[in-house]
Amino acid sequence: MNHSAPASTQETAIPEFVRGTINLASARLGAVGLFSTDAFFAPLERMLNDEPAVFLPDEYDDNGKWMDGWESRRKRTPGHDFAIVRLAMPGRILGFDVDTSFFTGNYPPHASIEVARIDAGEPDEATEWTEILAKTPLGPNAHHFLEITDPAMRSRVWTHLRLHIYPDGGIARLRVFGAAHFDWSRVGTSDEVDLAYIFHGGRALAWSDAHYGSPERMLGPGRGINMGDGWETARRRGPGYDWTILKLGHPGEIARVVVDTAHFKGNFPESCELLGANLADHTGPLDDEALRDSEEWTTIVPRRKLQMDHIHEFAGDDIAAIGPVTHVRFNIHPDGGVSRLRLFGTKA
């Protein structure tokens, strides 16, 4: 097997079905590789890393060439290899990226994916698996964006998946694009809840810039662990400001907003503001006209100064009671980084 450095992965346009989704197989959000039939050359957990795969030409370990992904040995017996992954959260799956970056002479020629919903515990011999992606050809050193088009499959909620590779080889990254599922019936109408939390179904639909980190990271659990764990834009060299549009996990009335600039010191935004709209009939991505209209949405939090590495809380008189909203527009002036955004309120 030739392990000289391959050319970088071919440029692939991000397909429409990926817009507004989250990666349910994100290790950062809690996805875990539970089992693989073989991981001789590279462990399963690397396949779930959030960072793009890399190639280290001079890196070797006891079993051979170090590869950034999951890689099984060459199979010398009948059958094929597979791996089981617990998703970061229950969710609906819209498609996948089976990424073979830097796997050239050692990629699997085909893959298929099964899914299961397990409300407690982990898969066992009695688990019923459902095929969501039929056996599909793969190529070397490439992203393979594979959309699930069956409406029935797109509407169901899953917790685990089983990735089959035929017969063996390496997968650099597996991305599972979808939306988190949360049982909102468990939340009372007077209970305070984070309407934008990623585990509650909040997600980023659009943004002006995400050079150093996507807006979806602001909706993650806990406080940011470092400056890379948040939304950060490039330095703005012209007029204007940066923004992102978020879809809430459930329509609701926002009563308290937390903007956390943890770890952002020389690069925090000078100020921010929050606008909202009730787009009850709008479930997908926003078109260009809707994006322009969002500049005129109703103000929830007027423009407020921010500080470096600080938790800012806006409540009471700082919040305009505009009624239930389904979407918000978060503006930062002129640019910079925000670690976490919490939108507390009650469901409508």
C-alpha cells in the first residue's frame, strides 16, 4: 500500500440538503463509536472528530501508517467490516457525508448504513436495524454527500447507526446531517427553557461569515472550552456587520438572553442585538428575499455593548416582549467571536 502523501481531497460543493442541519455524529456534541469489527490501523473514534481529516506523511505507529479516520485491516476471510455509532442526540436524518479523504489505495469500494431507535441502553442481538442507505459505491479521497429522499425515512427519529464497509478499508469522517429531536410535551407552558439549545432542536440556518467557527457551536452544551468552541467571523475590512439566523427548537416567547464571550479577548464583538420573527409556516432554509426581510424583523434586544471573556445577561427591561417567535437574527458589530448564545423563554 502506497502511503505517500495524496493530493488534497477534491473540492466538492456543499449540497442543498446540508443547509440548516446539524451533524448528529459529532464527537464534540457527544456521539460515540461503540463497536467495530476491526480497527487495526485506525480507531473508530477518529471517524467522528469534528475537525477535517488531515494527512501526516511521516507519522507511523506500531501497526503501520497513521491515518486520520477509522481503518480496518485487509480482510482475508469472507464477510465485511462494520461499526456501530451512538448519535449525539436522537434525531431525524436527512443525509450523510461518507468522507474518504486521504484514503486512496485503502478506501472501501462500497458502504451502506442501517439505523435504529433505542430509547434506553445500547444495541444488542435483539436490536432491529432498518436500512436507510443502500449499498453505495465510494471513491478514493473524496466527500460522498448522500441524501435521504424517502419522506417516511426523513420523518423518523433514530438514536444509533451501523455503518457497513465492503469489504474493508478506511473512512476518514462520517457526518450525519439532520435535526435534533426533543420531546416538547415534557415542557410545561410556564417552564423556562433554552429555545435555541442544539439538543432542543435549535439550529443555524444562515450566516454572513463563519471563517473560524460556525454559529451552530454557540448553541452547544456547557460553556466554550476554548476560542475554537464558538462562532467567530473573519476580520471585517469594510462597512457592515456580521449576523446569523437561527431557527428555534420550538416557537416561544424569549424572556432572557445570555451572550457569552468566553475566551474571546482581543476578538470579541463591540456590540450585539437580537431580532425575531414568527414564521410559523416556514420550516426549511431561507431564500434571498427572506434573508433581506430579516434585517427588518422586530427587535428583542436592542444593540448592547459587549465585553471580552464575559457572560452578558439581558432580561427585564432589556427584553422587548414581542410575542412568540420561531426564528431570530443575531447581529454582532462589526465582527468577532461569541462562545455561547442562550435564548431562555417559554414555549408557545
